Amino acid sequence: MTIETTFDSNYRKVLVAARRARQLQGGSHALIHSQSNKACRIAQEEVAAGKIAYVKTDLPVHKPLVEGPAIPILAS
């Protein structure tokens, strides 16, 4: 498990900002001063300022074994 401060994709950046926005809506205090009152915008600014980190687990990804055809065949 490692703590990451840089983002490997925009998708992860959006997920982290969304989770932080939910924390702000739940009552957490902002880590930076912002002109906006909206939780989503404050979270985006915190991520851009490098104030937000996330934990990346080192668990390998396991794909499920699929027996037979991967696409189901529908009989008509």
C-alpha cells in the first residue's frame, strides 16, 4: 500500500475529487481558501493544489475465469 500524490490518469483524479467533495458536503473543512462555496469546485482546487493524496493498494487484479463463450448466445 502506497500513498500517492500524483495521478496516473484523469479518471483517478476525478474519482478522488468526487470523494473529497462528498467529505466537504459531510462537514469537513476545506484545506485551502477558495472563492467558491461549492464543494465540487473546492475539491477540484484542493486536488490541483496538491493538498489531496490517495492510498493505492498493491493488490493484483484478478480476472474471473469464464468457461465457454464470453458472449452469451441467445436462441431465437
